[in-house]
Amino acid sequence: MSELVLVSPLAGWSTPLEEVPDPVFAGRMLGDGVAIDPLGSTLHAPCDGEVVLLPETRHAVTLRTARGLEVLMHLGIDTVGLGGEGFEALVVLGQPVRTGDALIRFDLDLLARRARSLLTPILVVGGTGTLARRVQGCPVTVGEVLMEWVPAGAAADRAAARTGAREARSRTVRVALEHGIHARPAAQLAAAIAGLEAEVSLLAAGRQADARSVVALMTLGVRGGGQVEIRAAGPDAPAAIEAIEAVLSAAAPVPASNTPARAATSDPVRAAPAQPEPDPEPLRCGAVLRGVVASRGFAVGRAAVLHVREVAPEEAGGGCEHETRELDRAQARVRAALEQARSGATGPAAEVIEAHLALLADPYLQTQARGWIGRGKSAGYAWRAAIRESVAALRALGDARMAERADDLTDLERQVLLALAGESVPAVAAVPPGSILIARELLPSQLVRLDAERLAGICLAAGGATSHVSILAAAAGIPALVALGPAVGEIVEDTALILDAEVGELHVDPGEPRVEAARARMMRNAERRARERQAAQRECRMADGTRIEVLANLGSLADAEAAMRNGAEGCGLLRTEFLFLERRHAPSETEQRDEYQRIARALAGKPLTIRTLDIGGDKPIDYLPLPREENPALGLRGVRTSLWREDLLDEQLRAVLAVEPAGQCRILLPMITDVAELRAVRARLLEASRQVGRTAPIELGVMIETPASALIAAVLAREAEFFSIGTNDLTQYTLAMDRGHPQLAARLDGLHPAVLTLIARTAEAAHAQGRGVAVCGGLAADPAAAPILIGLGVRELSCAPAAIPGVKALIGELTLEQCERWARQALEQESAAAVRALSGVAAGKTGEPESAGACAPARG
Ligand code: PEP
Ligand code: MG
């Protein structure tokens, strides 16, 4: 695509887009360009092209050039509401036009009276490139050059020419950062090229950002797994590209719905401590507010309400020099306070402070703020305008994580405004020890400055579970609920509260008996956990002597060691992905064999179930370039990927076959949907055995985690030596709900009767062929589910190491007869909630289902 020169379509005053009183235009969400304050009343064509958009209201027009670029002109702001009054189209849709042709005639007086603003954005929409030149801050006449657009490559070439480099360089890379380019990685990128002499930009989805601007990088909206092009020019261009690539690709890889990392967060067992003791009586008095769990735990305390003072800056400034000085001073104060806080901070708190320091120095924010001062605004007004423009752009990306990063900018806005007002940089009033902090929202800097030791919990009306505040709370071990809604604002200082951040409830003023009961519950939970851990080394049997094996799900050698400490009777699922992620090449056969061998040794001869690589789809790895998929959860993953890359499968099989003693390991295949897949792997297994000279047989089992495999379990059971039911995926695929979907999280329940029916069918088929059936999904350690699974015929439960003592203790108090009765009843229920109400009794270990009230235990 070549360069495009646009001439002014109007006579008037050309101004920067930031001045348009509409965040869509000011934030360049539609495209880049300038705005013209018109003096004439005819809009002309700024270039040759074809009219491709001309709404009936005739308040805007879009031309498309022969090279496919689009130029949008929007007469005034909020003019669509005029319904065409005052506008006359001089062209029709589809008409070719030449530069300077009259397009729309408009009634300037009418617009001046009725439109929110006369400012008319002239934007280049789409195309990968940048505005190399724009005329603004001065009068323009029709036909004079207004802007020059250059394609991305040419932009870098120009930069190269400016910086004296012989050539501009570029490289396209995949972003391996889990959450894309958000604040922290953006800050790392800027830092990585800090000392280099090069102009560096990142391009994605047709947009370009200066790699030294954290804010501009964030507004690119690049997500984990996405692609970006790095362009650099100047003497240090090669080094800059290397440095940027190192940050983008050497970071923690992108986990996906089926990665161990994500599985861990959606695994109820890992998310919640096993079977917290049910309350002796439900907390019914007082209001109960429900929110989203941001940091798990349980707390009892009194409300400490956070009052935030708003600062409203004057609009008009006292002169450019004065306001610039004021802004510099205020920023210096904030910087000093942040640096001081950084010296005492560690972990996520230190990272938040680093991110704020980087944002404070951001060149884009600084240019924007100083631009506003140049237009006569006060330092405070200018800083706020600069921040809010970027906040609007981040929120407009429609990415919850990026929108949460906007909190950091708002935080910084407030810190600088307070410094300008001569107040100390935000300090939260010291809260009494044991307080539960109540606020509409909490900014990261406020939490960082709080004494975490004094906080028993945090409750916010707004916020998201992945915001910095939530991460900080979890890191500090403070139970926290967010998104509790405006009712939180009615809680008064010193109110007694019970914060149940296991189930997402806040009990307001529950009355002294319940507060006492909750305190006692905390004590008992702690004591019970200690007891269960002591008893966990014993073999697991039900109260009637029925043997149930409780094994561990592992993702590393460290997990294996923890599992043994917690009384695991072996490993029911080794997620081998841990060996393949976070690296540039697949692990060699020897490396795999050594690692499996170490884990086998750590298990001291107990069974080790090794699952073949469950990767692919939305869990990409660099050395395994998979085709891009519209619907990765339904694409190449699990055994499908292994059969597509048989070389990797063969290596893995040989590595497992080499582990000694020969009988300790068995092999498990993920995402099976038909028997042909099992046969194909078995053929390769036989060949691998021949290659390594092994004659001892090895068990080959399948995961039942698709509805298809559950429905053909009878066929599979003829050839698979064991089944392991992956309830995480089985639930996702049966209910057609993404296992990581935040809005559907509460409905994604494996106790749905549809899922239970598939489990029952699987267990029946397994027993008919004398095959063992295990559950290794999150349901295995759910105290409401485990009794029902046992009742359905499951005899092995495999769960996170930390959950094992609780699961064993629960099983020890049940009888098979009880569990089978509950299972039969569960299959007849009409919803997961009804099953939970029923099975709560099992978790409570008392009474009969028919006679008990709802008492569903905690569930992650
Ligand atoms: C499952 O799907 O339940 C399972 C155990 O596998 P993963 O969580 O690793 O996808
Ligand atoms: Mg799975």
C-alpha cells in the first residue's frame, strides 16, 4: 500500500483529536486524524475515492480510496440526532469522487445551535500504517495539505532515515504473556529498550504504538497468544528487537482452558479448601450480600469504611509555564512517595508500585497532559484529561483485564491530583486490627499502603476478580469479595460482619450468636485440618470397610512430594504439560524419562498414571505451530494433537516405558472421542515397546471427558484398561459452557444431572468389563460430589494434594449403601442445585437426604 496525502475538506481551524468532546473520537477508537472547527459550510473530498458510507442523516460520509483505505468525515458531534436537518448530500452512495469535489452542504448556524460541538473529525480508518504528518493547531483552507498517511513499513523506513540507520527492521512474534500486553509487561517492554538508540514500535490489528509508552502499548489491546510486529529503526534496532522479543516470548506461556494453570484455577479443589465444616446453623439473620470471590478465605470482623475524597481541578490554567511547573512538582512528589513505598515492598505490591512509576513516566501521557496545558488548561485538568482519554481507550477494548488495568491509571490520576492540591499522597486511615475494609472500590496504591496485618478482609462494591487489588489481596492472604453491589455503601462503620469468601457471601450484622458460631467455625476448621492431615497416611476405607483409593493430581515433582506428605495413595493424573510449556523446544526423550523417573521415585512405588500431552488448540506452544482455530476448545487438542504429531507421541511413550520398576506406571489418554484413537495409540505403544525392548505390559486407559466417550463407554471399555473421568472438561462439553467463563462460573456445575447421567453410564460400562473407574476432575474433591460419585460406582478419586486429607476423612464417615441411595436420588433431580441440596447431607454426614434441609458446602 502506498502513501496517501489528504487535503483539507473544510475551511476552518484544525485541532488535535483529543479536543473532540467524545471519547470515541478523542480516544482514536475509529481511527487517527485531526478535527476541524469549520468556518465554511461545504464538505469536500480530501482525496480521490468512492462514497462507501452515507447515512440517511447525511451528517457523515466515508470515502474508500482505490487502495482500500477509508476516510471518515463526521460533521459535528452528536449530529445524528438532527435526523438529516441542516444537511444536504451532494453525492450518492457508490459515486466515485475526485479530490476537492463537494460532498455535503450543511447549515453552519443550525449546527452551531443544535450540535454538541462543531468539531468535525477527519479520520483515516483501517489500513496498517500511521500518520506521518498532520497539520493542526492552525487555520486551514479547502484543498491545502492536511495529513499524510504512510503504510507501516514506510513509517519505519522514515524513522530509520531520521535516526540514520541504513534500514528499518521488523519481526513478527507471538505473545506468550498469559494476559497479553497489560500494564506490567508494557512496563517491562519500555524498560527493556530504555538505553537503546532506536525508534521502536509495535503493530497489531492495524494499530501502532510507541514501544516506550506503556499506555500506548496497553491500548493496542494485544492478548495472550496474539501476534505483534516489532519494528525498529536506528543504530540499536537489532538489539531493540531482540530485547522486545525476549519480553514477549520468554515469559510464562499462555495458559488456556485446558492447561494445568487454568485447570488449577477452575478446579474447585484447588480453589477451595476441602470440605469446610458446615455451619451448625445457617446464618439467616441480617442481610446477606453476594459477590465474586477475589481472594478465598473466611473472616469475622468489624467494618472499617473507606471514605475517599474527590479532587475536582479548575479547568482554566494560570499560564503554560506556571502549570507545567506545578505538574512537574506534583509528579515529583508522587514519584518520591512511590519510590519510598517501593523500598519496603515485595512481591505483587512491589510490582504494582513499579507499574505506577512506569505509568508516571509514560511519554504518551506526558505529551497529552502537556498538550492540554498548552491549550490553556490547569495542570490538574490537563493530567486528568490525559489519564481519562487513555482510560476510555482501555475500557473500549472490551477486554475485562485491560479495563481493570485502567484502575491503575485512575489511581495515578488521583495521586497526582492530591499532590497538586497540596495533600499527602493517599494514605488510608489506619484501620483497627481485625477490620473488614468496606469500600466502593479500592485502588492498588491504597491497598499497598494499608497494613495488611490489620485487615481481616476486604469487601468492595465494584471491582473484578483479576484486578491488581484482587491479586494483592490474595498474595497477602486477605479474604476478599468484589462486585458486591451498591448495597455495600449502606454498611456503617463498626458493623459486625462475617465474610465467607469461600462461597462469596457477606453477612451483615448477623447477630452475636452467629458471630460467635463463625468464630468457633474458624477455630474448628483449623483444628480439623490438623487432625485430618495426621490421619491421612492411613489407607482409605469407608465406614463399612469398602476400599476407595484417594490419589493425587500432579503437575510437577514438587506436587508429588506434597502429595506424599498429604497421604496420597499414588498419582491418578500426571499432567505432563508442565514439561512442555515455558520452553523453546520440546523436552528430549531422556529429559522426559528422567523427570518421570524422579516422580515415580518420589511416590515410593505407588501407582503413577501418566497422561500423554494434553496440549493444542488454545494452549499453543512455539515449537508446535498449530493452525489458528476459531474454536480452540473444539479443535486440535489432547490425543488429537498427539496423533497429529506422532513423533512427539512416540518420544513420550518411549520415555514412560523406560521408567522403573516396569509395573509402576500406566498411561492415560486425554480427550478421547472414539475407539480408533485408542487403537492408533496402542499401535504406536506396541511399536515403542519393541523399540525400547520392553516386554512387560503397560496399562493403557482413556479419559472420559467428552460426552462422546461417555456415550460409547461400553465400546471403549472393551479395549481400554481403565477409565478416568475428567469432570472439568466433561462438564464444559456437556453443558456447552467454557470452563473459564466468568459469567457462567456459577452455572458450570458437574453435579448437573446430565453430567451425572454420563458418569453413571461410564461406570456401568466399566464394571461390565471389569475395568476400574476413577474421577480425576475437580468433582473428585467436592464434598457434595464425592459421595455421589462413589454411589455411582467410582472407586478411585484423584485430586489436588492439599485436598487429600479432607477427602479421606469424609469417605471414612460414609457407607456405600448411603452413597448408592444418594446417587440414585441425584440422577432423578432436575438441576445441579437440587443435587447439591440433596448431597449437602452427605457432606454434613448426618441424617437422611429426605429429611435434611439445603446445606450445600463450599465449592470453588
Ligand atoms: C478434566 O478435564 O477434568 C481433567 C482432569 O483434565 P484437565 O483439567 O487437565 O483438562
Ligand atoms: Mg481435561
